[in-house]
Amino acid sequence: MHVSKWSKYLSFTSNRDWLYRYSFGNAGLRSIKTDLGEGTVMHCWVPKTHNASRPNILLVHGFGANAMWQYGEHLRHFTSRFNVYVPDLIFFGESYTTRGERTESFQAESVMKLMETHGVGRMSLIGISYGGFVGYSMAAQFPDKMEKLVLCCAGVCLEEKDLEEGFFNVSDLDEALSILLPQTPEKLRDLMKFSFVKPMGKWVPSYFLSDFIDVNYVQEKRELLVAILKDRKLSNIPKITQSVLIIWGEEDKIFPLELGYRLKRHVGENAKIVVIKNAGHAVNLEKSRDFIKHLKSFLFDSQSPNPPSIFPLFDSIWS
């Protein structure tokens, strides 16, 4: 009993979660769970006070830790201009379902139902990796509610045959799943090698890496990944009409850059692609400054300008 209590306090991930929760609250967001019915509950960070004069933006995470970890460093760039919503997708963080659906289409329907519950009519969206699959599905299913879309290293246009043809640096689906859902320090090191150009995992002790391993909903997450790939064909992927910014790490080993260009061709003239050099799949973390620069250019330029800042020098540093 005492061991588990103290291990919680000494855990890096637990302390990091606490710090992110504090920073999200300090940024004007509150944590709330919503029962969507039929066995589905979703957790989301929502504005403490909704500002009707501001546009809405949805930040959707990929696989890995909960949403706070993937957007914690970027949140401050959006909260002064948008009503920001940061959900945990189903089987991540505090969101779950007792239903059997595992497709990104079901995730998209659930997120939209969540947004409707919070009175959000229209929104833009940033989706990282798996979050981009969900965001693309939302744009296809609810075109009148989705405005701009940012898809970061989201292999939406992959096909099941890509794995068979050696498009990825793995031998089969089982190996891919063991890396993407690591359950040992060694597999977590493999994931870091795939995600970063300069991974640090090689020098990190195994006992420290063990603290990062997510043991929640492992089987369900495997099923989410299988559902992405099963019978997937480019010809079956719907077209979308929203303005789309595609951001990709040039050295992405999880979803190779060709998938970014394939997505650009599929969307057509409404899509723009930005390739960030010396970055891998975790480009949002590895090249955070470049990532934010392109997001601001795409999302902020068409907005009506904010009132003049009383801290122009501070603003120029972060622009």
C-alpha cells in the first residue's frame, strides 16, 4: 500500500500530468467528462467561459500519452484567440466506450456529438497522426461544421497493401503494433527511434522508461490500429472540401513522407503541404517552433486582428 502511494508521488509521468493539469486550468480550461449515451463517455478540456466572439478550435491527439502531453507546449498560442477544446479520444486518457466500434469514423461521430453537447456549431481542427484520421473523418462526415483543417503526419491515404509491399520499416502488422503500443522499455526505445530524428531513449534507464508505458486499454488500442488498416483503399477514402494544411516531418519513419504527398494529391487544390526538415513523426515536439509558425500562418492570417497588444516585444518573441 505504502509502496504504491509513494511510487505515485515519485512518478515522473504522474508529476508531469499534475503540471499539465495545472497549466491547462491556468490557461482558462476545465476538465469535464460527458456521458454520450450507449456506453460512451468522453473526457475533454473545455473553456471555463465560452466567448461567442471567438472561433472554436479542436486539438486532437494521436497515439501515445493523453492529449495534455501532445498539446501542453502549444496551448498558450491558441487560448487568446480561440475557444479551445482538447478531447481525449476513446480509449485514451479518461474516455472509453462499451460499444464494439473501433473505426476512426466512430471516433469522429463521438467527438462531434461531444462538441454539440458543449454547444459548438462550427470549428477548425488540428489533428496529430491518429488524430488526423479522426479529423479527416469529421471533415468528410460533417462538412458544414468543419472549417480549416491541419493534418500533421496523418497517414490518411495509406492502403492495406502498403504494409505488404514493404512501404513501412516493419515486417508485418504484429511488429508494427508492438512498436506503436510498447509494453517494454526496449519497445519504447524502438518507438522513439521511429518517432524522432535524434531519439534520447538509448541513454535513458529502463526503470525510467517503464514509467511511460501505458497499460490502459492495450487490446482496444490494438483494435483501433487494425481498424485503420483493414481493407483500406485510397479509392474508398472520401474527398473533403475544407482548406487543409498538411505538416510532415521529412524523416518520418512511421508514416513516410510519400503519404503526405499522396494526401495532398487526394485533397487537391484546397490543400497545402509543409515539409519540416530534420524532423520525424513527432514533428510537433521535435520542431515545436516551426510547427507553431506554420499553424499560426494558416489559422491566424484570415482572422480579424486582435486588439493591439500591450506587450509588443513579448509577442514578437513568440511569433
